[in-house]
Amino acid sequence: MLDAWGALKQNKAALFSFATMLTMIFLVIFGPMLSPFMVDQTDWYQLSARPSLASGHIFGTDDLGRDLFVRVMHGGRISLMVGLVATLVSVLIGVSYGAISGYVGGKVDAVMMRVVDVL
């Protein structure tokens, strides 16, 4: 683990990518809670507004006056959950399949390995 962290610190592009990914995950999880705008809140004075720091709408607003930055963060939260659930399901299936193959062994293991090879 220590060697992997040292190798990561040596690679500037990997370190920048790691920091960017952590920032995005932080914004996706905590951003909607920290934002002054709600996901479905309508700003009647800012319909289809351009991006502006003065108005607080960093990405602007849509046709209904909803803040696009908050909506992107909310959509990222959904995408993050889908990715985590898909990873969890694939790990559960893989561990179960491997445990059955290893426990039974023999011809069942050989057949199960050929099925995995085909996939």
C-alpha cells in the first residue's frame, strides 16, 4: 500500500485526476446541501439566464428558472449511486460464483470456468 501511494505521488497526472475525482464526489454528495438553491426551485427573475457569479447561478438557469449547477450535482448523485449499486451487485455475483466454483471443485469448477471464459 505504501509503495502504491508513493507511485501515485510520483505521477502528477494521476494525482491531479485523483484530486479532481475526489472534488467531484464531494460536490455531488454535499453540493446540493450547501447550495442556496433547491433542485426544483424556480427563480422567476432568472428564466434562461446565462452563467453568472453575481446572480449565484454558476451554470445559468434553464427555461423554468431552475439552477443548472444544482441540477447537475443532483444528477451526479444519481449516477454515483447507480455506479455503486452496479459495483456491489457485480462483486456479490462474482464472489458467490467463485465461492461455489472453489467449494465444489472438479468438473463443476471446469464447467463454471468455461462459462466465465465465454463471457
